[in-house]
Amino acid sequence: MDMHFWLAWPLSLLAALTPAAGPPREAPAGRQGEFAAAAREFGVPQSVLLGVAYLGSRWDAHEGRPSTAGGYGPMHLVDTLPAGALAVGDALGDARGDETRPMPPRPVHMLSPLSAAARPAHTTLPEAGRLIGVTPARLRDDPADNIRAGAALLASYHDTPSTGPSTGVDAGLAGWYDAVARFSGADDPAAARQFADEVFAVMREGMVRRTDDGHVVRLDPVPGLRVRSDPPYDEAYAELFPDQYDDAEPSKEDDPVEDDVAEPYDPDEVTAASGRSSSVECPASLACEWMPAAHKRFGKKGGKDYGNHDRLFKARQVDYIVIHDTEGGYGGIPTMVRDPKYVSWHYTIRSRDGHVAQHVRTNDLAWHAGNWDVNTRSIGIEHEGYLAKGGAWYTEAMYRSSARLVRYLANKYGVPLDRAHILGHDNVPGTTPQTVAGMHDDPGPYWDWAHYFELMGRPLRAAKNGDSVLIRPSYDDNRPRFTGCVTTKAGKDCPPHGASTVWLRTAPRENASLVTDIGKHGGKASTYSVYDHAARASTGQRYAVAERQGDWTAIWYLGQKAWFHNPAARPVAVPAKGPLVTPLRAGTRVYGRAYPERSAYTKAAAQPLTPLQYRIEPGQTYTVGDTITGSHYSAGAFSPSRHVTTTGTIRYHQIQLGHRIAFVMAKDVRLIP
């Protein structure tokens, strides 16, 4: 079976490519010039070189810091795995978030270097260095030579004789498809094809971005560029991926579609050799595998302890999709998720190529958010990376896979594509006053929420006649100060980098102190730590306006006015519209869970209605993301037949309290439609 490609070149585009008479143009400045020079030197189409680099690094150099896969520079040339890449997890919080059956602190998992999962990914940096006669150390630190070496490597893959899919087709852009797929370094053909498909999608769409050298890089769109891929079964791919094939050809897949129907799902099925199990719940356009989480008893025979998720026998309501990062490398995932004494989540997305692994059925409950109420109503997706390095290596390949997956899941479960329902782990509230400070902070300020929603086809736009504001700074131009990054050449401050958050102050001036968060810090001041979101508002979050003074806007935030610089010439927030609530009485309580009243529990132990330490007052206003009836799912048994759902009569409004969401009882507030 062959892979087929075709290109549709409009006449206007061909005319635009015809050289015109006139004086020679000046060489483009910055990284754009480096890409252009490398493309000429090694005979690689500039659009192909730019597309490959964008998927791997978004054209940034990251000051020589490695990715979680050991990749360096704009071309993401892979060396060995960086130190600590096999350590995953942290010691904060209880991911299950159910105090009726608390879990011990989450351990850090460290794999043995001899473990199969710990083997380094296919390396490209040494080979690329040999092609241009440059040392590996220079390729890690010098963006220009990194681009040259990447171009040389890509050209070497293209020049290799092949009996593969591109044989006998136009030797133009489509003829580079095989080389792009091989450049991905993916360990299965489905992931390699997915990477190449996304590169060609970027080439077709075009992209403009200001990179970390301060210059703008532009990839002009190629309208009409089309590439269709069938699952490869040929000598070239069999040689690249010898373990993926047996004597039988894989069956042909249909063309990729965005909103395909979920396939039949057997939670105990082993991953198919083709790299995609019939069990996975993914759009057909993604390379997905079934990597099941543990679900079994442990301890003494017949013991009550079990892990690491809960299976359901009936359909559940999904209200949220929660975005996490792994705080470690993908190599540790198989060991962790198969440990019944550990925690669980539904999916993991690999940074290097966007490959997706599913661990728990979406109708089952994973233990990931640290809030049992949110767990029972959410799907958790982990992304390979680190919060403090996220700006460096949250790759475009990962963003695009994640956006496709979230759009598919949102369509399947009717989850609105907005920031009230697509949450970061750092937006999930604590369950009680005691748990607030220990809640997690990922994916952090470097996650590009605006770009993420654009990829999902739901860009964050301004509303007409808005009654509130939507936080929306320009990611690349918004470079707030942060401290506490793991690796930095800038001393205590993190390297300057685009971010999705704005700082919130107690008064409308730059030297005013940051607002405080009594739940996170008690009576202490907020900090500029990359891990401290106590005084930050994030892209896509909607807040009620409290006051305006000149270039400053105040919002209601954790029971206080919080000011941010919002000049008309360069706004970091836009008008938004939606329901609001205002308290009816002093000291209105807020909650981290929407649980029912005590009298509603007839078959399960009653759960306390424990308010958080925050209070909101009359005259303050908060945005509403949803309105629900309180419920509780009791799953304190291995068998799902013994689980109990309790639904009450209390109605709750979900509000944007601070950086995290919270809940208020409808009877305590007045709704402003």
C-alpha cells in the first residue's frame, strides 16, 4: 500500500513565485535570515524547514536548554535525555481529593537507566553535527548552526533513495513528506505521519511569530497545499520501524475527520501493533495508543485498598477538561500509570511529536485534579513538560495534538470550549481551607492559552457591549517578570519569555504591592515565583470590572480590587459578556465543591458543606461560568456496582473567584444575566 500526495497550486501563487526584475533584496534579519540561508545552503525548501522547526520549537532557541526529549535549539535536534527527565511526579497534594479515603503524599518516580521506558529517544544532534562538521556543544548553544545542521539532516533524509510513498510523485514540497516524517524521530509510523501531516498543515496555513531573539519570523502560507496519508506499508517505513510490522498489511484508515464517532472500547485490550488500538477514544487524525492504568486491589488478600482509578457502570456527566503537565519526561509514564498505588489521568501527550497515550476510559474516574468533585466531572490530560520550563518546550506538536483531542472530547461530551470549562490544573479549587495552599500550579503562566483556543477553532475574541473583561495579552509580547525557574542564565529571574498572565496589584501603579491570597499564603505577601499564581489573572479568564483609572483596570478578585495595567494602545484585556453574580449579604461564603445538602444522602455517608476561607461582599461582582445542582459520587469500593450517586436540591453558581474557580450557593447571590 502506498501513501499518496498531491498539490494544488493556484496560478496566482505560481505567478508570485516568479522572480521579478529589480534591485536585489536585503537579506532578512534575525532568525528569518538564518532559516533562509540554511535553506539555500542545503537545498531545502524554506517553507519545509520553517514548518519542521515550528512543530519542534516554535522557532525559539531556549538559551540552549533541553526539551524533555533532550532536544536543542530551533530545529529541536535530539541528543541524550537530560538529567532528571526520567523523574516524574511531585510530593504536593492528594490527586484524588476525597478526604473520606485520603491518599499518602505522591512520590517522585525514578526509572532505572536500564528500563525499556528509560531508553533515550532516537538522537539526531550528533548525526546533524557530523554533517556540517560542528561539535554537539555548539549545536546546543548556537541557533544559527543548529538551523544549518537541521537543514543538512533534513536534506540527507530527502536524498536517501526510497521506495516509499513519495516515489513517482511531484518532487516539490510533497516530495519532502517522507523526510519530514523521519525527522520527527517518532518511534512508530502513526506518530511520524501525524508529525508530518501537522508540518504540512502549518505550511498551508502560514504562521507569523516573534521569537526569543526579538525578531519576527514569517512562514508565508501555501494555499491549496494538500497532503493525504494512508497508513504506510512499504520497505522504507518497514526499515525505519521494523518492530511495527508483521506479514499482514495493516488495514486502511478513512480520511481524518475532526469529530469522528468514538470506537468500541475494551479497557483491558492490549495496544495494537500498528500504534493505534481499537480501544482508544481519539479522533482518527491523531496517533493514539492504549496504555492502560492499573485497576486492582493491593495489600492483603481481599483488602479494601485499590487503585488507581474508579470504573463506572453507567454514563457520567463531564463538565471539565483539565490541562496538566507531567513535571517530567514521557519515559516515566508507563511505570507510573501501571502502579496501582499511584494516581491516574486519562491521557498523556508526548512533547516531541504529539503522540497520545490513553490510560483510563473517559467515562471512568481518574484521580488527577486534587478535588474529588472536579474529578467526578472531568477528563484529565497530562502534557510532557515542566511548569518552569514550559515556555521553552511546550511544543507546537503537543499543542496541536492536544487541541485536536480536546475538541473531539468537548464535542463528545458537550463541554463548552471556554476557560470556565477547559481548566488548567492551577484553576481547580481546593476542597477545604486546609487543602487550598497545596493545590497544584501547572501548566503555569507559560502555557499559551490564546494559541491553544485558536487551534481548537474557538479564538478568544472581544464581545460587543461587554459587561466584563476577558484577559488576553499578546503572548509573545507579554513578558512579565518571574522568579524560580529551574534552569536559568538570568540569576534569580526566569529568562524573558512570552506568558499568558498579568500581574495584579493593590493600587493602579507599577510600584504597588501584589494582591494577597489568604488561602495560599495566609497573611504573607504574594511573590513573583513562576509557581505562585496568587496575584495573577490568566488568558481567557473572565472577570467583573470593579473600577478604571487611566490605563489601569481593577477586577474583583478573591474579595478585593485587583489592578492591572491595561493601556488602550496595547490592551491586555478585551470586553466580554456573560452572567454575573453579586452577594446578597455580608460575608457570603464560597466553596471548593458543589456538594448536596446533608438530608439528600440516603444511601451514602453525608459529606460536609465546608466553605473555603474566602468571603465575598455586597457590591462586589463575579463572573459566572456555569450553574449546577449539587451532587456527590461515592466510590469507596472496588466494584462500581457499590458506588452511589447523591443528588440534592442546592443550586450552585460556578464563579471566577481568583486564579481558581469556586462555587457559591444560588440562594446567597443575585444573578445578573
